[in-house]
Amino acid sequence: MKFKTLLSMSVVGVLLTLGACHYHPPEQRSAPVIEHTLPKPVVKESPVVVKPVPKPPVVVVKPKPVVKPPVVVKPKPKPVVKPKPKPVVKVAPPVVKPKPVLSDIDAGRAQIEVLSEKVMALINDLGLSKNEQKLHISKLLETELNIPLMGRLVLDKNWDVANETQQVEYLKTFRKYIIQITSDRLVVSDIKKVKISEVRLAGKKKDVLVRSKLIATLRRPVLADWRLRKDDNGVLKIIDLSVKGFSMILTLRGDFGSVVKTKGIAGLIKLLKDKETK
């Protein structure tokens, strides 16, 4: 307000000064101008108070704490502990004593003993009919007799006379014939026991000859000799049976030879087939 008042007064003073210097009424134009200078009003300027600009507060930015990533501690791998190999305990294999190899003489004796026991058991089995006894005995003879060799021994030289077809047909009929007559004789016999008296090797072929006694119920013991020979597989099999000194092979050889002489091999085969049906 003071500032404005002073300013107004200053302006008025200036105007008055200017009017005094330049404007004069007509009556006063000739009069000397008396300059009257008014003192300039002293304008006191009020001091400008400059308020200090407040400094912005210093914001202390604290650095963010550096967060270190967690240290991943890898577990130490467990040491691989290799299992200690078990001590190999060598176990000695059981000592298997080899079966004593029977000599041909011992083997021949054992074979006839076993066969005779089986035959006697069948003959004395009252629960079996005669036909059943014959059937079981026939099966035993199938395995114990070397029938192909017996057939050739019976035919003897006439074997070479027969052709291949006749040989096959002859052996087929001879097999049935020899089993039939042997089983028939055993079934009707009254033999109770076979007692072996001697075993030895015989002939160039080193056959095993088993000498025995057939002990019957109603008659005296009968001598029976069993001849065994190894087949192509090395198995001892019966090739002849002699009763009271008469060889079955030699007896049949004479009978068959007579037939071949008059009727030939074909006639012999027919005769054997006819006996099968009886």
C-alpha cells in the first residue's frame, strides 16, 4: 500500500514538473520562466525479502542390500562302495563212484536170474488167466530174445537164397512163431525155480553160456543152457536155449531146412503163417 502511494505521488510530481516547464498561460508567456525544481521524492524501496528456497530434503537412498542367492550346497555323492566279492568256496563235486562194470559173465548171470524170476512170478500168479500169462511172457521175450539173429541162424545157408522181400517177410513171421511156441511151453510147465549152476564164455564169438536147472514140482530138475550174445548195441540177448541137450536153433534149422528143400522159401513163409492162426 505504501508502495502504491509513493508511486502516485511520484507520478503527480513528475507531471507537475513537466507542466511547469512547458505550459504557461498566455499572460505569463512573456514573463521569464522561473524554473522551480521540486526535489524528487525519495522513494524508499522496501527491501525485497528473498526467502531462501528450501532445499529439498536430502533423501538418503539406502542401497538395497544385495541379496546373495542362496548357496546351493550339492550333496557330496556318496562313495560307491563296491560289495566285496564273496570268497568263492570251491565245493568239490561229490565223488560218484562209477558203477562197477560187470563182466559179460556176471552180466549174463544177472540177466537170466532176473528173467527167470519174472517168468516164475507170472506162471505162479493165480490171478492171471493162461492167456494173460502168455501175453505178459510174450512181451518179456520180445525184449530178451535177439529174434532177427535167431531167424538167420535157423535159416542158415538158405538166408542167402531168399530175396530181400522174402527175408523181410520171413523175419516177420518167424518173430510171431518163436514167441508163440516159447510162451506156450512156459505157461503149461510146472517150473517153480531156475537155479544157475555155471556161467562161462563159449565159442569163437565169445558167447555167454549160462547153465541152469529148471526145478519143477512133479518131475526131476531139467538141464537148460542159455546162450547169450551182444547185439549191435552191445546188449546181451538170448540167441538159443537148449533143454536136455537139444538146441532150439539146431532143431528148428533141421525142420525149416526140410520145408525149404521141398517148398522153397515161399512155402516156409506160408507154413509159418498157417501156424499163427492155429
